[in-house]
Amino acid sequence: MEKKLSPLKTIRQYCLKCCCESANEVKLCPATDCPLYGYRFGKSGRTRELSEEQRQALADRMAKAREKK
């Protein structure tokens, strides 16, 4: 039985196949107009700009979550 990959891992596999199975070539990929370009490392291509207050709120939530463990 074949293991099902997550969508991000599937994109990573696609990029590796496109670049002849070379992780270095995926990193150097010149196809910036490809809709999968931002996801080629198997991670979300989205980034967020956080204000200092948002950054501190996230840090506080993470600290509380770690204390619960």
C-alpha cells in the first residue's frame, strides 16, 4: 500500500523530478513564474509581516503552551 503524501511534499517531489532529482537545482530554479515556485522546498511559500505587538503576543502564547507540557 502506497503512503499518501501531503500536498506540500507532493509539490516538493514534483520540483525534484522537474530538476532531475537535484535538490541544488530546485534551490537554483529560475522558473519564478511557476505557480509552485514558492512551495518548492516543501514548505508554505507564505510569509507574514508582524508588528512588535503581534510578535510579543505570539511569544507569550508559545511560552504558555510550553509551560503546559
